[in-house]
Amino acid sequence: MKKTTGIVGLLAIWLLINAAQPLPKLYVIGDSISMRYGPFLEKYVQGVWQYDRKSDDGQAAKNLDVPVGANGGDSRMVLEYLKLKAPDKTFQPDVLLLNCGLHDIKRLPETNAIQVDSASYRKNLEAIYQLLKKRNIRLVWMRTTSVEDERHNTRSKAFKRYARDLDDYNRIADEVMQKHAVPVIDLYTFTRSLGSEHFVDHVHYDDSAMQLQAAYIAGYLQANRSLILKRK
């Protein structure tokens, strides 16, 4: 009887200690895709992660194609943002959930020049990883969602995007993340499996798709929480 009472007491102490521990901090940087599924993701990770993201007062939502404020933009913008945040000791998330790619592959209609060339994209991702490693912030990468050439380029006049570029940049990101054993959430393949009917414009998705995207991401983060947090 005493032995059982002792075990119950130890279990109660363990539960109290763990209940008092703060939840790990999750910080999100991404383009307008992440802005749109973000509120659902925040809801789904409640009680598991402390959710935060690059944010603003609503300016990014005025034009989702222009990366300002909460919109992380291309890899160059993400790197510059993190360089500014790095000296701030209050910026110490346990995990950074990151995506950039859609803005990198923008092409000017007049010249076909790409916004961030593939070599620079690779270099920027490497630099981002090394910066986060120095700050002991664990990285989780999100693969970029799809582009359908005709859909995008008949609706977007300011710039073009092409599926072949997206595939190349997803491949580059895969290689960088594999090299450093960074966990990867394949939102690209998951979202494609939902079908093209969920597009509401050139690249963005309807509410039902956004909720499913958020659930998929939350499920990954929940299932792999311990492994992600153990990584250095």
C-alpha cells in the first residue's frame, strides 16, 4: 500500500512540474499563404505551442502580392529580417517555422528576369540556417505550395510565375534542408492533393483548404514535437 501511495505521489509531482513548464515557442515566417492559414494554425496548436509570427498592423493584407510587414517575402528579405532580429535577446523562439520561395520566383514580364536567382536562393537558405544555428533556434522548413502556369499568368499582370521554377526552388530547398537534417513539412504535395478547385485567385486558397493546411501542419508539429525540440 505504501509503495502504491509513493508511486501516486511521484506521479502527482511529475504532473505538477510539467504543468508548470512553459510551452515551447513557435515563430512563423512565411509569405501570404502562411498569413492566410495562420489564424487556423494558431488555433490548432493551442496548448502545445506558444504561437507567434512576423506581424504588422494589417498592411500586408492590403495587397498579398506585395511583401511588407507580416508577409515574409523572398529569401533575401527573410535573411535581412533575421539579421535584424538576431541581436535582440528577447527574440528566442524554440522553433522557427519558415517558408520562402513564391516571391523568389517572380519574373518580370518584359525581361523574364527572376527576382532571386537559384544560386542566390541556395546561398540565402544556407545563411538563414547558419544564423539560426548560432542563436540555437531550431528550424522547420515548409515546402512552397504550387503554381499553375495558365491560372497564375492569366490573372497576374505585374509579374509571372512558372511551375518549373517552383519545382527547381523546392528541390534546392530540399537539398539544403537534407544537408543539415532540418525537418521538412511537405505542404506542396499535401495541398496539390486537395485539387485545383480550392484556388481563389492565382496562388491563394479558399477557407476549407486553409483549414486543412493548418491541420496538416499542426499534426506534423504535434507528432514530431519531441524530436524537433531535441535537435540542436
